[in-house]
Amino acid sequence: MRNLRERLMAVSAGKPPTPQMPDPGEPFFCREHVVPLDALYGIERVTLEDIRACDPAFSGTRWALERVLFLDTETTGLSGGAGTVAFEIGIGFFDARGMVIRQYVMRHYGGEGAMLEEMAGLLRRFDTIVSFNGKAFDLPLIESRMILHRIRLPLTQMPHLDLLHACRRVYKLRLKRCNLATLEAAVLGQRRCDDLPGAQVPQRYFDYIRTGEEALLDDVLRHNFEDVRSLAALTGHLCAAFRAPQQLAHAQDVLGVGRTLLRGGHTQRARACFKILGHSTLCAQAHMHLAVSYKREHEWAEAVETCRHMIAKGAGGTWPYIELAKYYEHIAKDIPQALHYALGALRVSLNAAPLHGPDERETALLYRRIARLRAKQDRHRWEEHKP
């Protein structure tokens, strides 16, 4: 029988060679690409007014393209937490060559501090960040990892355009899902070929750490490169939609632009969007928003006319009737007219019952409104005829 030494040598003889581990003297590496400016959908024409239109919550006081940083990370997990690390940070910025995309990758976990120190020095050159879901994920993650390495940079307090929320406001009505791949296909007209699914990204990095084979990260870096480039393209495309909503091909997008403009206080521009939709399949929703905008500004004649137009077109269900009932009861003090429109709303509600059943809550509220208006009407009549 062979002794233990012989047995161990026999086992080790059949094993593959031990992989060469990354050089600890090189904590991270960087790849750089340049994208021509003309491939990015007019990003150079974007202004601060455009940004504030598509994101009413944007806190920045200026928009200078040379001071804007586009950022996306690849991480060891998607759930966050203390064990999640941004092993790759992709950034994009503009200089005379076009859009420069740099991708910083940790060679090993011990290189995180050095990479973040490099990133902090770079980030201080910019005053605005553009990301996709960066408010909820990328920026808090990077900032928390910087704190662990005693790097002081209030990243989450910088002016920030988060395209996930901006795109949802415009495109969700049409697309339902607003992930980056869907937006690229439906808005930019670009489809990725052989793209690495995001769920496989962490395992690729773990395999790289184990083997030291940089080729394992090629798909990860290509995926991240497309993400960063799409941030600039989407920004240009989205801002163009707010500048010229009449040129949009989809009525749902026009409505999304109009609602966002109304939310941001751009009332006249919002109304122009709603009027564009006057003969579309979304005319009822557009007229509802139009009437609400008039009501907020106390432009009662226009609000009443819009609601009457909806009733004439059979659009909006009970909504225009109820709005007119409120107006005549509380503003015009015309109880008979208020009662007339309240009864009209009840009739519409009950007639809709064969299609999808009555809205019991709405019907109950209408009965109470009608009872109150009749009581007011009777009281006014008694006061007019009392001796």
C-alpha cells in the first residue's frame, strides 16, 4: 500500500495548475473609450431649462455639459447591504473629443479603497450627476463604501438627474416597464446583441477574482459601456421631447410630457400638450388635465367650457358632470344647475352598470350630493316665498 505522501502526490498530479492571482500591487485598472458627439441624440443642445422641465425636482442651478458626469456601477449584488461592493464604476464625461467613457475595475477586494480614492478625485471635478436609478442604489452605495474608507464626499447631495424617474413620467403609460433595455429599444431604437444579463454580472466578477482571467469581464464591461452611453443618449432624447412634444409619435408620450410640465409649474406648455391630444384616443384624459389646470388658476370660464366639451363628446364618464356640479354649487352659487349636473353624473354612472357594474362608492356619494342639493334648493325656495 502506498504511503500518505505518495497518495497526495498522485492526487495533485491530476489537478489543473493553480491559477495566477492578480498582482496586489495593481489595485484596479481602467479602460477608456471615446464616443463621437453626433451619436448621442443632441446632448450638446440640452439646457438647464430642459432638465428642470423633465425633472421638476432637479436641484442644480446650472447645466454645463463639461461639468456633468454620467455614472453607472456593476456590483457584487443587487440587494445592497454591507457586503455589496461596486467592483466596477463606469463614468462618462465630455471633452473636445466627444464623450469619454472610463471604466474602473477592482482587481481584488483590497483594491476598493484605492479605486474609490481615484474616483473621489475625479468626481470633485463635476457638479452634476446623471444616472439610472442612482438615487436609490448607485450613489448611496458608493458613498457608504467611501465612508468605510474614510473618504469624505457628499455624493448623494450633488445635483442629480435620475433618468429612471424622468423616463417613467413620460414613457410608462406606453411602455409599462421602463428598464434601460426597454427604453433603448422603444425610445432610442437600439437593441443590444448578446448582452450579458444583469443577474450574471456578480458571478462573472467572482470567477475573475478566483482565476485572474480579465477576459471574464469583457461582457461585463461591454454591458456597462452601453449603459453609460445610453444615459447620455436618453438625456438628449428626453429633453428633445419636452422642447417639441408636437413631434412625438405616440400620444401616451405627449400626455406624459404634459403631466410632467404641469407638475413642474409650466402651465402654458402643459396645456399646449393637452390640446395636441384633442382628437386622439387620449382626449378624455387630456381634457381632464386641461380642466384641472384651468381650475387651479381660477380660470372658471375655460374650465367650464372644457367640461361641457367633454360631456358633448361623451368623454370622461362622470368626471365632467361632477366637476360642473361642484362649480355651480360652490363658485357660481347656482343650485339648480348644480343639481342638473349631479343628476347627469348619476345617470352616467347607472348606465355604465351593464358594462362593468356600478361603482357603489361613487353612486353613494352622488346620492348624498343630490340629497344635499335638493335640500338646499328647497330651503332657498322657502326663503324666497316666506312672508
